[in-house]
Amino acid sequence: MSDINLAPHRLYIFTGKGGVGKTSLAMAFTKFLEKKGINVKYNCFNQNPEIALQRQLKLPSIEIKMESSAEVYIGRKLNSTTIASWIMKTHFFKSLFQMIPGLGHMILLGHLIDELETDPTLVIVLDSPASGHALTMFESSSNFKTIFKSGLIVKDIDRMHRFLKGAKNLKTHVITLATELSLSEANDLKQELDNNLPDTEAHSDLIVNDSYKKYFDFYQIDENKLPNFLKQKIELEKKIINDYLTLPHIDKDDGAQIVMELSKYMEELV
């Protein structure tokens, strides 16, 4: 039986620069919650999902593409899926989505919130492909509210903001590697994300991923026996990992094995 109390938030967002392990962590977190009996679904936001890996993991997922999400949204507003389908095929709307990507991001986020409000037991883990997408997703709703000022779209934006700022609804994890440059970029992103939702309790958490220091400590490997380049890396990591929640390097080559091994360390991310 699903127990929503085991996952105190409804929408978990994993974001950060490319190559920091967001997808592996988002999938691992989904598997962790699933094992705890949570009604959880993974969504790969605005990118090509790793379908083969999802199937291998038997990952519970909700697949919503930006175009199909917009079509559903327009259909609800016009009470006609046929007209919505026709509108989305027009050159004007295709061009509009290319010129204003934030519009599609906002609609997709609204679609996910619809799913959460429809099913109060559901938890969604959102795999955001890059830092810019997560920022655009939050910024676009405020920007479009300023542009339109009133009407159906503004009412929908207000509803989205009420959900995002609701107690225990949103949790954002900014992922970084254990390097000073990656950490600096992640801290900048964290501040920008928090500034875009200043009234919410859901301040972003910064997670250090793929730490060799954590890995060697876990397996009690003597650092003195390591090659010099690894000794140097560990010394650099020591300046970082003590101040942040840090996940170890996973010494596996198979994507599914990496995800399942990471799922053992997800308790603190809840």
C-alpha cells in the first residue's frame, strides 16, 4: 500500500549542469520511493528519455511530451480535443513554441501539477535536463503572468504558484560534482532557483555526487596506496564534501546497476 507520508513532498526536481548525474540520481530516487511503497512516477522533462534503461529498471514513469502536453492544455480550455489537435499542427503554433520555449515549459509543468492534484497519493520525480530548463520553467510562469495580466492563463499560473509554494509540495535538488568549479556553478543555480520562488519553504538542496573520497572511505581503501592523481583529487574533495550531502562514486559500468546501487543512498534526499 502506498504511504504518502513516507515522501513528504509531492514534486521532486533534479537539476544541475550537464554530466553531473542528474538522470541516474532521479531514477535511483524513483526506485527508492517505489521500494518504500510510494505511488511514484518519473518524468524526463523536455528531453529524449532513456527508454531502454527505464524498461530495464521497470521504472514507473509518466511520459508527457511538450507538444502533447500543450495539445491537452488547449483542448481543456476549448473543450475540444479535435480543435486543439488542429491548432497544434498550424505553422503559427509551431513557430510560437520555437520562439518562446518558456511557454511549453510552463504548460508542461502545469500538466504535471494537474496530475498531482488529480491524484493526492501521487509523487512525481522530475528529471530536468539542464539548469537552464529548470530556471525557465519557474521564470516563465511569472513572466507570462506579467504579460497577460488577467484571464484563463493567469488563473492557471496562480494555481500553479499556489501548488509550488504550498507546504511540503516542492523539493528541488541541485546536483554538482566534487570540484570547486562545479560547486560554484551549482551554488549560483541554487540561488537563482530560490529567488524565483521567494515565498516558498522549498529552498533548493545542493547534492555532491560521484565522490571518490566517499567511495574510498566506504570500502576502507588506504589512500596512501592510491596513485598520485587520485590522492590529489581526494585532497580537493576534502575541502568540499564535509559541508554538503555527498554521494559516493559507483564503480559499475552498467547503467541499471549504477541506478540500483545509488538507490541505497537516497534516504537523505527525501
